[in-house]
Amino acid sequence: MTATHHEAPAPAEATRPSFGPLLPLGVASLGAGAIHAAAAAAHGDARQAALCFDVLAVAQLAWGAWAMVGSRRVLAALGAVLSVGAVAGWIVVQTVGIGFIDGFEDPHPIGWADALAAGLAAFVAVGALRHVLAGRRSAPARPSLGLLRATSCAAVVVVTLAGVSQSSHGGHGHGGDGHDHGTPSATPPKVYDPEKAVADAKAAGGTGDEQAVKRVDLSGVPGVTPEQQERAEQLVEINLDKLPQWASQEVAKAKGFHSIGDGFTGAEHLINWNYIDDDHELDPDHPESLVYDTTGPEPKLVSAMYMLPTGSTLDTVPDIGGPLTQWHIHDNLCFTKEPPPRVVGITNGDGNCSFGQKLPPVPMIHVWIVGHPCGPFAALEGVAAGQIKAGEERACDAEHSHDF
């Protein structure tokens, strides 16, 4: 009897999870969602805007995770619709604003983080539409295409990390928060005399000639008394005369100023921590903080950031210019524990720092020596706008937005 030889069946090829052809689009959507999630936390002072960022972040993260393993045309179509809507919404917010959403009422200057998120969404929209119009599922990736996809995914991850970092520091809109707080001190709060401070600084600046040509006119703001207008105008005049002595960052650093590390946002803040609780207030010879525009080839001095002594509150700020001058605090920033303090993030939902430390918030106010869309005492935007006194509306003096 002849034995029959049966060949053993070939072992089945091991199956491994495989990523679909929409992988790069999925990673890009995850990146945009991460940036918007960080932006939601950074816009906690504008709840409706934060909610919009939250919803968009969840949608982009969910679609991105699905797209990494899927390839159906209906999936691509959903991604195209979501991404086109995200880009269109970004364009509207940047150009005309959305009047019925708190935080989006006015147009916002383009920031690096929000531009990156819009660029990632546009990348997803174009890629998803191409997939839909192809009319079929894509063939398995060849090694060269796999390498290209891996490279593109790695690039998206790198730029996303940078975008998330900036967005969490207020990169949406006009860059950077940089508003720091006074270091803890046992020194009791000083009695602040705004008229004496302005008069002393004016005398120090050599602008006491009453016949001098008036460069600053802040008239026309409802609710401002003549005395308040004069004090506010004098304060701007003093800074126009005296603040340019700090035009060089090297000069400022030699005098004890330190950057808080936000230059990449477009607005870098240098703080002299020894000036927080000294005997000088609203004094351009001893400003607590200096603000530099870093969007050009060299840092440009644009503003002083005056801070009141430790222990001051929004209930005890001096009346300088009435509705012209609005004080604010920052109670959501986290700093390094090693001196000099640098901003390392924002507080979590419980108001605590996951790492770093919070410093006592003190009232602060800008005085700009260049034109600003919201006038010479405008705060920054997003998380950089800080918190104002309960019941107040954020001031924007567009009537006096011009250069002096």
C-alpha cells in the first residue's frame, strides 16, 4: 500500500495592524486638535471662545484617530467638511470677528499657533478631498510612499509640539502673555499717590514746560474727567520721553532685567524683579517690565509693563485715567522655582500648577510708546489679556490707536 504524502499547508501570514492611506491626514488633524485644546485652556477668560475651541478640538482629535486606521470615502468626506469649516471659521475670526461669541467679537491679529492649526486643517481638507475624488480606496503603500508618509507625520508632530507650546502661552492672536507677578515679599503695600508719581516722573523726564507742544491727546472718551485725561496724557508723554533708554535689551539686561522666555511668541517681556517692591511706581526710569516686539530682525521696545507692589489688588489700584486706564492681573501663570522666574505654563482646571509655581498676582498696566489697536494702555490678548475686575468689560480705546 503506497503511502500518500500530504504537503503541510503553508503557515498563514501573520497579520499586523496596518495604517491606512489617510495616516498623514490623521496625524495633521490630531495636531490641529491638540493646538485647539491648548487654546481652549488659554482662553479661560472668554468662556464662549473656549467652548468653541473645545468642540473643534474634540472633533479634530476624534477624526484624526479614526483616519489613522480607516480609508473609506465617507470618512474622508467628513474630514474635508470639518477641516474646511475650521479654516473658514479661522478666516472669519481673523478678518471681521464673530459678534455673538464672547472672545471673538473683534478681529484678532494672526498668531503663529493659530496659523499653524489653520495650515494643518487646510492640509487635511485638500488631502481628504483628493481621496474622495479618487473614487476608490487607495492601494497599499509602497515602501517609498510609506517612508514619505512617515516623514510627513514626523514633521507634523514636530511643528505641532511647537504650536501647542505657544498656544498654551497665549499664541493665539497677538503673541505671548509675559505678564509676570511680583515675587513674594514681607514688605507691606505702599500708599500710592498717582498724582505725585506722575508729577515726579514728569519732572525727571524734563517735560515740565507747559508751553511745550502737546503730542498726546486722549480726549473724547466718555466718562473721563479733565483731571483723569491730563494724568493719562502726562503718563504717556513721560514714557515717550524716558522709556527709549531701554531700547537695547543688552542695556536692560545689564541693569538686572531678565526675559521670561516668551520671545518666540512675538512679544517678549523682560522683568526686573528688584523693581517690583522698590520705591518707584509708574516710573520709566525704574519700570518693572519691558515689552519688546520680536517679529522683526531685532527686538523693538514697544511698551512698559508697570506692576504695583506685592499685596496690591484690583480693588486698591489708583485712579490714573478713569476709563482710559484699565488694570488687570494674571492668576493663571506658572513659573519656574529657580530664579529668575520664567513662565513654564498655565494652571490646570483646579487653578494649580502641575509643575512650577504660582506667584502672588498683582495689578499691572501697559503704557505703549507705539500705536496699538486698543490705545496706549491696552492689554495683550488671549491668555495674555489676564483678568480684569469682576463686573468690568475689557477696554479697547480704538479712537487713540495711532502712533504718537
